[in-house]
Amino acid sequence: MTVSKLLRPVLATVLLASVTACGASTVPDGPANTPTGSASAEPRRSAHAAPVAAIVPDVIGGNAGRAYEQMSSELDMTFKDASGRGRTVDDPAGWKICGSQPGPNQRITQFPVIFKVMKVTEGCKGAAPQ
């Protein structure tokens, strides 16, 4: 048996290992300084949430349906009946925005952003104080 016959399996293994390693990611799964264990160092956020540096747009008086269409992919948001009657907002197009939490042009520090809405036929003056 010659040396080249002995090296073929070794070379094949090295070649296979190098090809496999090329497909592996060199980016770590998380920060290097994250402590190990069951507790996470950072709170989990919605997959569709905007970064904490985001600002609530001023959409007061606007149609909730249009606001949802324009911002749903950028902002983790929910609509709440501002009348205090606890009505479900099934179709935002029939509602107008009377307020938001946090307020317009304020920094978002928690999610979801809550838009307080009233039916289009109602006035925002009838909104329950929050």
C-alpha cells in the first residue's frame, strides 16, 4: 500500500470538514457578555415592534383604519374604546383616534402603543378620562 492510498481517506475527511465549515455562520447567536442560565438579560419584544427610539406619530383625529394600514408593520399597537364602555374594535375603519398612550410625538418606551378610539359618528369629547 502506498502513502497516497493512506492519505485519500484523510484528505477526503479534511475536505468534507472544510466545506461544511464554510456554510456555518461566524456570527454569534447572542451578545458575548450575556450571562448563561435560564434568565434572560433583556426583555423579549414583539417581532413586529419598533425600536425603543421610535416616536408615536400624531394621528389624533385621524381614522384608525388608515393609521393601522400605514403603521401596522412598523408599530406594535392596539385600539381601545375610549368611551369607557369596553366595546371591541373589530374594524378600525369605523373608528377615529382620540388619544394615544404614550402621547403624540413622545418616545415609545413599552409596547403595545395604545390608540384610544371612538366610533366615527361620536365625538372625542365623550371619551372617558384615562
